[in-house]
Amino acid sequence: MKIVAVTPYLVKEWRTMLFVKVETDEGFIGIGEGGLTSREWGVAGIIDALAPLLVGQDPMRSEHLWQLMWRSGFHPSNQVLTSAIAAIDIALWDIKGKALGVPVYQLLGGKVRDKVDTYCHMAAATPEELLGLAKQRVAEGWNCLRWDSGPFGDIVYDARHAVDWTIEAFRLLRTELGPKVELAFDAHTRTSVPDAVRLCRGVEPYRPMFIEDPLRIENPESYRRLREQTAVPIAAGEQLGTKWQFRSLIEEELVDYARIDMCIAAGFTESRKIAGWCETHFIDIAVHNPIGPVSTAACLHLNMATPNMLVQELPRRPGESLSDVITGGHRWEDGWLVPSDDPGLGLEVDWEGLSRYPFEQASLPIFYREDGSLTNW
């Protein structure tokens, strides 16, 4: 079997998404998804540059092709390249599963669990409004809830106010929802070390599942300062693209949960290595899955075969995103994702139907401090 074409597809539904179609001469077609929201054109350009290397190759040699894509440019690259590799690598594993007639999780060692716990997204202007939304989500069946604190209709982000807001939100939700519902907060890399310490210490009495991305990740070693000053579980890593970038977080045990993004961290081939490395340090994975249905399916397969796994992010349940063009048998029941036994990723794609979702370049929001300086979205 040989690869005959590699084609990126850019679409816009509830958000921008990038998919890749890998075709073979035996009729097997794989789909993958790349991350790096708002930089899709750059990722698509790298996919086009990698395509000539892949045409004529055996798609079953996923490890070899990963090495070819990563090392053929000589200069180690960054998340634009790893996102492109991720999309292609996921599609190659999809092809491999279809060719062998088994789900991808079987190729990763088989099921270690029957279902995967998930958490939803929430956003509100006040802790009281957040509580009302949280009660709705619990009534729907969610047992894990996550939210962040944005500028609430403004572009100005006040970190001190956001910390106070978040501590009060934890107090209110834990008091009203009881001990069984898991609560997590995404700081989205906006807080400084002092603000992050105050946040983590303030929410300790309310037993958060984790605090996500309290600090920027450009220097992962900075998490050591926070780690020394709080007992709250820390989750980070969604912006990292390789095992090498994860090295200090794992080796120095600076986080409790690794936020692997399969669509940025170079697909199944790299993500399963990162997950295995985490296992040696008793770090569980809590995958970052903020985009489309292919990412959701890929994360599900990885989680089904990974023993050290906590939870899967799930902004859209199966059938809630691109449901007329990407379909499958995976289902969500009472807070849990349950995989189908269909081969590959378990998805069917109407490739022509993707044209009903024309791509529109979208920039991420820009947040500022009160003094006009830039902060992270």
C-alpha cells in the first residue's frame, strides 16, 4: 500500500478547524486534525510542504514517517510543524486501523478501561451565574466541570479580581454541588507566580480536580516556584509540541497532570511516548481537546489504551459538531465517552460536504492589563 495524496482542509463551524485527508492506492483514506487555532494557514502550508515526502510511502510505517517529517528539514522546528505532523500522523493511524480492521486503541495495546471520563466548558460573568450553569450541566449528566475567568465583555483582564472571583466561585460551587462533582479551573496562562500562589492556596479547601495552566509555558521550569508553595494539583502542557518540550515538567515532576494536545504534540506517535514517560513519574494525562470531532476521537482512542489517564476535555459531545459531514458510533453517556468498535478512528467523512463550512480566518481575542500592557488570552 502506498500514499497517493495528502490534502489539508480548512473549515469554520463553531470555531476554525484544520483536517487532513491522506489517500492510498488501495482505497483506504485517513483523516487527521491539526491544532494551533488562528494559525491554520501556516499549518496547512507545512502539510503541503510535507506531502511530497509522503507520496509513494507505505502508510503503515507511521514511526518511520514521523521521523521523516520531523527530521527531514534538519532544523528542529516548533508547534507549527508538530501540528502538521499531528494531523498527518493521526490520519496514518486511522488508515492502519482500517487496513487491519480494528479500532486504533487496539493498535495501542487494547482497552485498559471501558469508558473515558469527560469535562465540559463553562463561562459566566459572576460566580452566581456560574453556579446556575453548573447546576444545568450536572443535570445533563456531567460529573466534571471546568471554567475560566475572562474579562467579562471587556478586553481588560484584572488578574487580582480574577483570582478573587475564582476563589469565590470554588467556594460557591463546592458548597452547593457537594463533594462528588469534580471542579477544575483554567487560568489560561494569565497569572503571575504570586497571583497563581494566591489562587491555588485560596482554593485548596474546596478540593479542585486541578488548576490548569496557571503560568506561561515558555519556561516550564518556572512551575517549580509554584509547586513549592501549594498542594493543589497542577495541570499544564497543552501548548507543548514534543516529548523534549515536556521533559522538565515530567522529569522534575512539576505537574500532576500532563495536558497533552494530540493535535499539537505530533499525533499518536509522539503523544503515546509522552504518556508512557509520564507513567514512570506517576503523572496522569488530562488531554487538551478544544477543537473538532477528529481530535475528540483521537483523544478517546489514546485514553482507552493509556493506564495513567484522568479525564478528557469535551467542548462538544459526539454529534454536536459537523454532524452532517463527520459521523461515527462513539457516544456520550452520563459524563462518559464510550468508543465504538469500528476500525480506525471510527469516523465516516463526507469530504465534499466540508465545503459547506467555508474557512474564515479568525484571530484569537487580545486581552490587556489595566495599564495597556498585553496579557495572554
